[in-house]
Amino acid sequence: MRVLVTGHNGYIGTVLTPMLLEAGYDVVGMDSNLFERCTFGDESAVPVIPEIRKDVRDADVKDFEGVDAVFHLAGLSNDPLGDLNPGLTEEINWKASVRVAELAKQAGVERFVFASSCSNYGAQGDAPVDETATLNPVTPYGVSKVKVEQDVSKLANEHFTPVFLRNATAYGVSPRLRFDLVLNNLTAWAYTTGLVYLKSDGTPWRPIVHIGDISRAFIAALEAPREAVFNQAINVGRTQENYRIRQLAEIVVDVVPGSRLEFAPDAGPDKRNYRVDCSKIERVLPNFKPEWDAHKGAIELYETYKRIGLNGTEFEGPRYRRLQHLKELMANGEVDNTLRWRQPEMSA
């Protein structure tokens, strides 16, 4: 079976792709490679597969010919990036994603697994919500994910099966590591400064899930019977892995020797507050076997930072912060204001 992974060179893609290869799948990637200079650790850890070096906005039906399934990960990857230019977030995360699904369907792709997000729930309060809850996104990123689900679901038919995996907030070590994710960030603060530094008051709830477990969910959604996942939204994570931000901070303090908790002077409430019920994934994807929890993940992050020798300059610099990296590429004239490469040799 041939699987095309958009964003295969990103944070999740560089973990998911080797797992697909190990499972025996024929894998091809599609990526504009905006973050090719952002490798954490050994460059050889980034999997080398046949790839289409292309922005998903420029995808063509020919790119999907001979493909059995598409894993659509590509897009502006978080709320700060979504706020960079809400118009671009709409263009890339929503409209281009719907077009990718349309092209895939036209090319005869049978299964389309979309990396959606629990950000769709937005401001919900303290009660756990499941997939039937009213969606209440509070950022351009969350809004874009909701719109993709709404539009791609209309494409579903007997030959085309979309699946919407609403991932909890990701964490974990990757060859394309991101520090703009809560557990990754707090552990990096603790390791490089001795502080677990909170910019909110720590009370909001957040579900979290390791990128290895996200990858397992994608493979389980690919292998599940069509009737189990057809046009379904599924929360990805474990119900017990919902934490208040302060609880995550306390886990990090427990893991990183000599660290302590500190709040930013202007720390206040965060309107993004949601807990998710993940019982559905246990029912519909019984082959999904998550292996991680927050404590184990914090240990992995700490030990990796120590092994690599992470320092504060790197941690706070543009190499590992998606928003800062894109701003630097634009300031240097390497990409234009639509986030496309300017150099002909680096374009699609």
C-alpha cells in the first residue's frame, strides 16, 4: 500500500514516516521544506524517502496518482503561526487542505486521514468534552481545522473515506523538534535556566499526547475497517492525560534536578481551556496502543536535552521556534510574504 504524507519532514512527520516504513508501507512525502534547517541533533535522523518538494497549495492531481492513502499533516502548525497572518492560515490550513482532499479523491485515493486538533474545542470549561461537543475554536489555527473537517466531510462517499484525528497537544522528541509546545517548552526552560517558567496562571486544562502515539493513531486509522472510521472525528490521546498547565510544570520540576516553578510577572488566565474524553478512540481503534504519559515524556525530553547539550541561545532562537524561523526567512528575503521560497532552485 502506498501512503503519501504531506509535511513528512515536519515535527510529527519525521516520527510517523519511519513507523510507516517499519510497518511495511511504501511511503512518499510532500513538503515545501521551510524547516529543513531546523533539525535537532543528527541530520541523519530525518528519514530519506521519495518526496515531492512542493507547497501543498501547488499540489496537482498527478501527485496523488497511484496513492492508496493520504496522511495530511502539512500546514501552519500552531496558534502563534496562525496569528502571523490569519489570511495565510485560511489559505494554507483550510483552503489548500480541502483542495488536497479533492485532488486525492479525484486521483482515486481511498482513505484521507487529516491531522485535526483538539484546539477545535477552544474555550470549554472544566468538564471533559467528546467528539459530539459544540466546537468553539478561539484562534485562526483552530478555526481552520474546523473548516477543513466541515468541508472535507462533504466529500465522503463509498470510494473516499476521510478520517479526522483531533490530536491533543503534542509533545516528545523529534528530529524536527518544536519548543513552542507546552511540555517541550517547560522542560527546555527547566534544563537551560533552572526555572519552569509559566506565562499563564497555570489553571487552564490541556490534553497532551506524545508524537509517537499520534503516529500510532494514524496507522491504526489507516488499518481500521472502513465502516469503523468512515467520516469520523476521533480525539487522539488518553482521557487520563488531561492536565492543568501547573500540573505539567510540577511534573517537570520533579524530573529536572534543581529546577523550580516560577510565574511570569504578567501571568494571567488563558482562554484556551479544554479537557477531552478519549474513550471513542479506544472503541473504534482497538489497535491503537498508546505508550506514553507526561512523566515519561518529560524524562525523554530532559535526557535528550542533556545528551544534545541544549543551551538557552538555541532554545530561544529561531532554529527551533517555527514563528521566529519563518520571520527570519522573510527578513532575509529567502521566502516571500506568502511563505513561498524566492530562489528558483528551492521552489517546487
